[in-house]
Amino acid sequence: ARADWTDTEALIPPDTACLVMTTLPSISAKTNAKRLRAQAHLSQAVHASGRCAFVSGLTPETRKTFEGNARLFRTNSSGRVTDGNHPTTKSTQLFLRLRKPALCAALSRILSD
């Protein structure tokens, strides 16, 4: 994650504010466990660079809301989830409402510098 972040950060102009946010939870607990580990590594890399703000997308609150909740993901006519990694548009809006306080705080920090 550190090498990937270093490569990505190099593409951001020095005078540009930067905020990194990870994805929302999947419907699958197993997938979320993997994402949580990846998020922790990315968070460490971003914080170590000292330049950008970091907002976790996968939190206990978002995980509780999304994990296993079929109605928040794309389904077929019988209600079976067809894509457990990509939520509906309304679900994405819910996710952003849940993370709004953390996003606003991070934006406030990086824009005040």
C-alpha cells in the first residue's frame, strides 16, 4: 500500500488539497474483512506521508448498515443480489450521509492549511 500510495501521491500537484476515502462495505463479511485490512494499510501510508487527509469508508457503523443487507445492493426481479460489491444509487447516498461528519472534518483540516 505504501508503494502504491507513493506513486499515486506523486501525481497530485503540490498545491492541491488531497483527501483519500476508501470504499463502502460490500454485502459480504469475508470481503469486508479483506477490505478492512487493505484500508488499514492505506490509512497508514496516507498518514505517514503527512500530506493528505484520510477518511475510512469501512467503519463499524457502515459495516453494520451495509453488510448482509440485500436491499442496499443491486438485485434481480426475485430480490436476489446480483452485485454485492456495488450498491444502488440511493444506498451510496446513505453511505455519504453516514460519513458526512468525517468528510466535513477532513475537508476542513485540509482546506485550512
